[in-house]
Amino acid sequence: MAKEYTDGNFQTEVLASDKLSMIDFWAEWCGPCRAIGPVVEELSKEYDGKVNVGKVNVDHNPQLSMEYGITSIPAILFIKNGQVVDKLVGAQPKQSFVKKIESHM
């Protein structure tokens, strides 16, 4: 299951991790966010132990949203060694996420 990241645990769970992290910035009211939700869950199972796959609810974590300049959702950031290495904005097919993950692993 995809992890739930917050303003409180993002530093230790994502930025301090030595693994690639795929973070879905989303909101409950966002239709495209709900559409890619099952894909994010699938990827969290498929890459379990290899990639941190998680979600940040932008309504509940405004600090992270501001820090990373999230203006449109869904926004998926790929973070490695504390740095954003790639980004996707908007609903995407699963293969787009897989391609980004594989290119940064």
C-alpha cells in the first residue's frame, strides 16, 4: 500500500532515504487524482522494498505543497538523495510512471 507522507514525516521517510521515492501530490476532490490512485497503489506493491511510493494530500500538508511549488494536481515528483530528479503533472498511463521509475533506479 502506498505510504501517506506528511509535513511531519517527509524529511525522514523521503529526503533521508537512499531509495528513489515516487510521491503523488493529490486531493480527495480531484478527479484525475482519484483516477491514478489505483495505479499508484499497484506501483507501491510492484516496487515494494525497491522504491518508496507514497502520497501527499495537498489539503492536509500545505507546507510541502508550497515547498515543492505544487500548483496543479496530480503532480508526481521523483525524489532521489533528497533532490527532485523528475516530475509528471496530470493523469498519466501506468507506463509513464514505470518509465520514470526505471530510468532513475
